[in-house]
Amino acid sequence: MTAEEHLVRLRNGQSMTLTEKLNLVARLSLPSMMAQISTVIMEYIDSGMVGHLGRDATASIGLVMTSLWLVGGLCTSFISGFTIQTALAIGAKDEKRARSLTFQSFFVVTAIALLICIAGSLIHNSLPVWLGGKKSLVRDAGGYFLIFCLFMPVMVIRQLCNGLLTASGNMKVPGILNTLVCFLDVIFNYICIYPGRAFSFFGTTVVVKGLGLGVRGAALGSGLSEVVVGGLSLYFLMKKGSMLRLRRAEKYHLVRKDIVRAVMISLPMMFERLVMNVAQVAYTMIISPLGNVALAANSFAITTESLCYMPGYGVADAASTLVGQSIGAGRKKTAISFGKITLSYGMVLQGGLGVVMFFIAPWMIGLLSPDPEVVKQAVLVLRIEAVVEAFYGAQIVASGIFRGAEDTFVPSLMNFFSVWVVRIPLALLFTKVFRLGLLGVWIAMATELFFRGVIFLVRFFTGRWMKRHEKWDSLEQAG
């Protein structure tokens, strides 16, 4: 039985055995996990390509990367506000409302992406200076940030299409497309970053010409891959046979209550992402004075660690879909059951990957940088982080479960408290007082991730995350 057939049974109120639930979780998680891993591999290859340009090139990207996560996260939050409602509507077998939400999401999210694109373009020259970057980094860092901002609307459309497909239970197509964007990114990056290279095939020399744009070429290559795959994502969402394909016979317009509900779901997530990304920016400002070696080592360590935690986001995507459709179908016990299964799955998976990372960290970092001092520092901090990966996985998957139930406000406050009351003060203490350098920054991060995983587990097992959807239902009925 396919995953789609299992989801139809779920929406129709038919019972499922534990084995069938485990099978469904695995089938929905795997494509998203592979897509997330492909994304990390793309970043890994990007970092490797740029890393061979020198430590200053790597440090330039590392300087503004957290700011890019911030602006991208704001758009992603609004996407979730609509995709969560779409999953609930599909679970309730209200496909017409799901299509209406699809129409509204394109209008609202694209408008926000354009505003962020304009704002980011206006500050691209000043941002590296505000972040405390050295003069040698400012030009490349600002150019990298500008190009990414210009491609932001296209990137957001791809993410929105994939999010809507995922909400409908179609994990396979987004998984394939996310893998494709990584493959194209490598090709476009090679062409855009390097001036050219000669290859020999059976005695014949072939010269591949490139643009030689360096750091800026890395951003341009990524943007071009987004354009190609964004078009494909839109095609699959709107092709004949898709339940979310807009129908000519149906009239669509902006619905105030849908937009308000999307905003109310999104605002806490925006706050959460703002908190997390501003914390990352603050982290960059703490690390910048430690020198370019520390900044480059931190950038490589973050990229490498993501091979451990990005699969957790794949499980979280599956958790959001399963919990959302279960609640939409009025099956709250099934939602809790899927929550327990995905949470256990995510913790075991990410914890296991953490163990693997602990042992192969020298080899992985060595692929990214030829600088022995950069490799030494990056390996040391990665091994500290590997110890707490299971708890990081608990937080990631629990967040996906909570989103499926529209519970975003309290988790955002939990993230705020954990990052700003635990992580940042500890990082300052270990670097300014104990003079532990980059090591102190990552000890603080590992401590905070353990704490955050514990408090998210507590919220899940108390069951309070189920009450937010009940509140929304009562408000709609009253209205």
C-alpha cells in the first residue's frame, strides 16, 4: 500500500496498526530526509569550492550566512502559516478550502519576499560592517548577501510549492526536486565561481569556461539553480491531477480569517526564527574578534554538523503532515500516536548520526579546508556538539509535531528563553571570562541544545500542545 493510500485511510477514519504507522512515517520521512541531506551536501560542496579560494573567502560567506538565514526564515514562517492550514483542510477532506489557501499563500508570501528582497538590497553594503567583519571581507560578503536577496522571491516560491505538496502528503516530488536543486547548484557554482578549467578525455582536451566570480559566483550559482527548480515545483503543484491545482470554475479571493489565522500561526514562528537567527548573528559577532581562522572553522563546523540535524527536519516535515491531517480528520489519539513515533524516530536517527560524526569529523573537515589550524579547531568543536545530537533531534521533531497542531506560540517562547538566557550568556562567559575562544562558544551551544531538548520533551508528554487547535476551532465556531 502506498503512502497516499495510507493517508486516504487516515482521512477516512480507518484504523491503522502500529506497523502501518511506522511504515507510513518511514515513507513520508525518507524523501524529505534525502532532500535535507542533499541540501547539506550542496552547502558542503559550496563550502569546499569556496574554501579552496582561501580562508578569507570562506570567512566572507560565514560572516553573512546567519543574516541570510534570518531573512529566509521570515518568509518560511509565513509559508508555514498557510501550509499548516492546508494540511488541516485536507485532513478534513475540504479540498476546495485547501485550494483557496494555496491561492492566498502565493499572494501573501510573494509580496513579503519582495519587500525583504528590497530591504536586503538596500543594506548589503553596510551589513558586513555592522557584523564586525574585517575590511578584507566586506566587499565579498556584501556582494554575496545582495545576490541572495535578489533571488529571494524565486527561492520562496520553490519553498512554498514544496511546502504545499508536503502538506498534501506528497513527499516524493519535493524530495526529488530538492535533490535536483543541489545537483544543479554544484554545476552552476562551478561555472560561476571559477574562471575555467581544462579536462582531458582519452587524449582530447576540453576547456570548460567559467565566469570567475569567486564568492559572488557561489551566490549566483545557487540562485540560478533555484530558478530552474522553482519552475518545476510550480509545474508539479499546478499540474492536472493535483488536488491543490487551481480550478478555473472556482473563484478565489483573499479571505480575512484565513490570513489572520496564518499570521497568528506565523508570528510566533517568525519571532522564533528571529530569536534564533539574531542569536546566530550575535554568535558571529562574538566569534569575529577571534580571527579569520575561528570564523572559517565555525563556518565549516556548522556546515558539517548539519549533516546530522537536517535529516531531523525531514522527520519533522512528516510529523507536521501526519499530525495536521490526523487532527483535521478529528483523530486526536492518532495524532498523539504519530507524535510519539516520529519523536522516537528522530532522536534515534540524529543521535546515531552524532556518533558517526564524532569519529569521521577529521575526514569531513579535511575535505573542506587544506588549512590545518582551521581543521583542528573545527574538529574539536564538532565532537563536542556530537554528544547532544539526540536532544537536538528531540527539539526539531517536537517543533514539527507542535506546528501540525498549530501550537507555535509557547514553543517560540521556549526557544527564546533557551537561546537568550542559556546560550548567549554562557558563550560570553566562556569567551570573555574563561578565554576559551571558539571552544567556549560551542560548549555553550551544546549545553543549550541539551536543555532545549529536555523542555520540548516535557511539553510533548504533558499534552498541552493539543490545546491550541481546540482554541482555534472554538473561536471559528463562535465567529
